[in-house]
Amino acid sequence: MNENLVTLPLSPTDMVEFFKDKSQVYTVDYDVTVENLSPRSMLMYLANLGINCSFSRVTHELMTDYITMKEFSNTPVLAAIHANILGYIKFETIMYPEVLPLFGVSAIVKFAQEHVDIVADQCTFLDSFYLYMETRSLGEDDEVTQTELFDDELHDAISFSLVTLLQFEDFMINWMAEVPPLDEQTYYSRYFDDYMFRGKNLFFYAHQSSAFGLFSILQNAQENEDAKKEMDALDAFMTKASEQLGAEDGVSA
């Protein structure tokens, strides 16, 4: 697999090479390309062709367009930076230090401050992903106990880049281990159920991701923990009842 420095749009020669071997990874020369294309236009161009690429430089404008665009862009480096932004706000932890040279901690903090509403909404969405998976595991006769349903509350924040993060196993492991209680999560019916991600709904991507298997592990762990608590409570009750019966028998004697 080769990595090539290119400008966008691709030259005729680069285009021919791309169609010959779509596994090639390109690095977009940002400073040269931005003279002719806006960051959003770069991302749309890459999305339309399905080019796997990185960038020579990542700016706040490029990241803003990336985390809000509704189309899929195969840019793993931007996805890793996106994960770093949300992960740093959630855990104060950098999940992918290898991309820090392109977008460091100070850039992450500044970006989060400038886009506090979008970042907060995306964190809320991921916080409620456990509830979403919980409802997918219910049988037909089971009821969703969550009563808060929102359709358009997060319409500016939910993007395809957020769905892409479901494929980042270590990111999702950390995130789902720190979600709030189910009664504090929200079922966002539009984003969870509608076919709004390239003609597919969220379940299609969740089922393909490590998050689906991770949910089963966490759910089983929670069930085991709940069962252990119930058994401990039962043992404590039986011990106390036995002691009381013994005391009563002593008094009767």
C-alpha cells in the first residue's frame, strides 16, 4: 500500500492511478489544496470518490466541517482526532496520541470551547448509545422504560463522522464503561431509528461494529453483577432470619 502526497482535485494521472488501485492511501497537501477548494469541498470530493486519505495539516475549519458533515468521508486521521476531542472532554484522556502532531491538546481544548454545543450534543448521543443497544436487545413483548423521546434535538450535531466512531473499539470500550444510568439517558428516535445514514439506520452500523459485541459483554457483566447483589442480599436476609429464630428459641426455652 503506497502513500502519496496529492492536491485536490486529483490530477488526471493521480485519478488513473487511484482507479487502478483504490487501496492507495493519499495525503492531501492542505495548504496547496485550500487555495482552490474549501475544507468542506475537500471532504465532499473525497466522500464522493471514496478516497482513503490523510492531511498534511488539520485546521479547526477542516475539523468543524468533518464532525458536522452528513456524508461518509474515509479519513481515519480525522476520525481519530474526532475521538480525541470527545474522549478528552469525557475522560481527559487522549485516545490516539499518534495524531497529536496534527491536532494537539491545546487545539482540542480550543476546538471544544468554540463548539461547546456540538461537542456536548455528540457526547450526549454517545452516552445514550447504551440505551439504544438495550432496546435492540428487547423482545417484542418488552417495553422501553425510557419515556423521553426526542426527534430533532440534536439535528446540527449528529453526523456520519459520529457513526464512524462506532468502529473504534478501544474508544467505545472506554465510552460505554462510563455511561450514565439508563434513566438518565435519552432515546433519540430520529437518529436511532430512521434510515438517515446513507440510506441505512444506526443498527446497520452498530451491528457491524465492535460496539455490538461490547454491549453484550457489558450487559452480561451487569446481569451477573445484579445477580450477585441479589444473592448477597438473600444470604444476608437468611442469615439475619436464622439469627432471629435462634434468639427466639432461646427465649422460649
